[in-house]
Amino acid sequence: MKETKITLEELYEKLGAQISPAGWWPAASDWEIIWGAVLIQNTNWRNVDLALAELKQNIGFYLRPSGVRQLSGDELAQVIRSAGFYTRKAQTIVHLSNYFAQYNDDLEAVRQLPRKVIRQELLAINGVGEETADTIMLYAVQKSGFIVDKYSRRLFQSLGVVLPPKYGQAKIYVEQSIKSLTLRGWQNLHALIVLFNQQYKLPQDFNDSFLAGYQLVM
């Protein structure tokens, strides 16, 4: 069967026509997004939701970093225990809460910084990797960009594109391939890719999906 070539922008449109990203990340606050980005590492959302619920019980509904700083590292680790790797994740959350303290826990102040500066500062925090940093930037700090994760790699490969193995190279490769997306567009693109992967197990179920027969060109 001859494949139909589509651009990344057309892929975004086709995903959006079939899947709704509305309510994809139903967080009560930007802080919940930030801690969730740490807690989701190497686990599933069910475990993360349990950990976040416990965290809300201990520091308040909006999960402000000032509440995190009121807990000891050991106390925080026990609160988020259901998310797994809880000692390491607690340390990362503490480091992040201390980072935001220098901006008086004011996300608007952080948002005023250049995108490059924010990313460098986040990556300098022990326990924050590139995927976590970019997730925090995209959804909480509201800076446009592409998140390279296992879901994007699986989808792109199913569409005939193998992303560069190094995170930074893959990120630049995708971002240079589409210039028209707004902040909301980048947020939706990531959400749609994740939701597509949840609907179809890749690569084995790809030919049963609505994207079968398409080849991505970049």
C-alpha cells in the first residue's frame, strides 16, 4: 500500500480531529503539575494520583512549595510513597521547592525569565532531567517546546521517522520542523501524542489506527 506523506502540522491536525485533549491533565494548580511531573517518573498515573491526594492532605489543596518546605525529607517521602522511588522523588521535590523559594514561589516571576535561562536553571536541579524540565516548562511555566518521551518516539517511528537518540537533538529536530504552533498548540500536541499511545499500543496496533497509511515527512 502506498503511504500518504504528511507534515508534522498535518499530523497535529489529524490527531486533533480524532482525539480531544480537553481535561487531559486535570490539575487543580500549576504546583500540582510540577510535582506530578516528578512523581510520574517510572510509574503510572494511578500511583501518582494517590501520592498527590496524600500530599494535599498534608500540605493543602493547592500544593504550594511553602507547604513542601514544612515537611522533612523523610516525612515527604512517606507521603508520596505510593508513587515509587519515593526517597529520590522526595529529594527532587524538595530541591524544586527550594528553587522556587528564590523567586518567592511566584511562578509569574519565573515566567518573565528567558526560556533558555529557565531550562538551564531547572536542569541544574538535582533529580530534574530534560523530560521533566520540559514538562514543567510547557504546562506550568508556559514556555513553548517539544517534550521528547517514549510516546513521541513510538509514534514518530510508526510514521517512518526515527528521532535522534539524544534528547536535545531530537527536541531541536522536531521544533525546527514546525514553526506555526502556539503555546496551546505545543501543549495539545504532547497531550494528543500521549492519548494516541494510550488508545493504540505502538508499534503493533498502529495499522489498526486512523493514522495507518501515513508517512511523516520532516
